[in-house]
Amino acid sequence: DIQLTQSPSFLSASVGDRVTITCRASQDISTYLAWYQQKPGKAPNLLIFAASTLQSGVPSRFSGSGSGTEFTLTISSLRPEDFATYYCQHLNSYPITFGQGTRLEIK
Amino acid sequence: EVQLVESGGGLVQPGRSLRLSCTTSGFTFDDYAMHWVRQAPGKGLEWVSGISWNSDNIGYADSVKGRFTISRDNARNSLFLHMSTLRPEDTAFYYCAKDAHGDYSHFEYWGQGALVTVSS
């Protein structure tokens, strides 16, 4: 099974900061990677698919990059509504797996 | 508007069975794969199972393989998860998710979740 490791697991940042979250896959997954945002008590929300394609309706301050085994999610200028938990997900094959999550909190 | 509504959750004793349903609307159900994802309280997301548009391609997480069965009824626009031999570690919110394609891809829409509690 493909394992995904996110770093950091916890991130403290301020409004206006640029932040980057990394997701590493245990084997080559090409660009079969998605990113989700989840707020407390809510279902996850798709941000990015195919490693770098922005989902419709998602603000352009979110961007994704990478291929193979290393991927990043970048938020260019944090807004208050961006403080949440972020998960990467591989879609290369069954079983699908998620990273352990990165909790982004206000400094 | 795409809507996914889970039902069938509740309190169940270890070793017993439970069936979750996901009723959908707002899209052509039989064009898309569907999935179940769970989240134990305070923990991360865990993909449980997925089923292609025509039920030909089905996958399970190792943690549920042999105990859970996913199915769909395209005539009723509904997805199901039959869970048997339940364990306390199966306690979680169970989300139904719509795939972006007919076979597995990214998850475009999610339901609000159904809580399953496995406890004596």
C-alpha cells in the first residue's frame, strides 16, 4: 500500500503569511494526488486535484505542485478562514490513502 | 445542487452488524464512482471503500477487508455500506463521497457524515 507522509503535522502562522505543506508518497504516484481542507465539525472540501489543478470555486491563493513522490500545497497569503486541517490523498490505485493531516493554527 | 445524505448510523455492540445508506440527488448517479471515508473522533481521514459506476471495480482498506461490503443501487441513486463483525475501533463518522469520474479519482462532494459508535 502507498503511504503518504505530511509535514509538518502542526503549523502556526499569521494572517498574511505564505505557508507550504509537503506530502511525500512511499512510491511514485505521478500526479495522482489531491488536497482537501477540513474545518471542525465539517466534511472535507476539495481544493486541488491532479497535484496542481485548482477545484472550481477555490481561491487562487491556494496552489499545488509536484509529481512522483513529493508534493506541496501552498497558501500564498493566509486569510482567517484558512485556519483548518489539510490532508493530501493519493488516487494512484486501491487502496486509496490520506496523509495524516496538517493542522494550521493562528499564531 | 448535489446532495449526499448518510443514514443508518447509531450505537451498536461489538461483533454486531450495521448498514449505512447514502441517498443522493442533483447528479446522474450511475455515471460516477462513490466512496466511504471515515474519521474517528479527533483523528484523521481514513478511506474505507470505493465502488465504480457499474460496480465492476471495488476496493477496500485493509482494516475493513472481509468485514465490510460496499454496494450501490443505481435505480435508487443510493450507496450502501454493510458493516459486520464491528469492533470498537470502527467507531467513527462515516462520510459518503462522490467521485469526479466513473472509476476512482478525486472526491468532489461529501455528505455531512453519520456517526457509528461500537460499544457494549
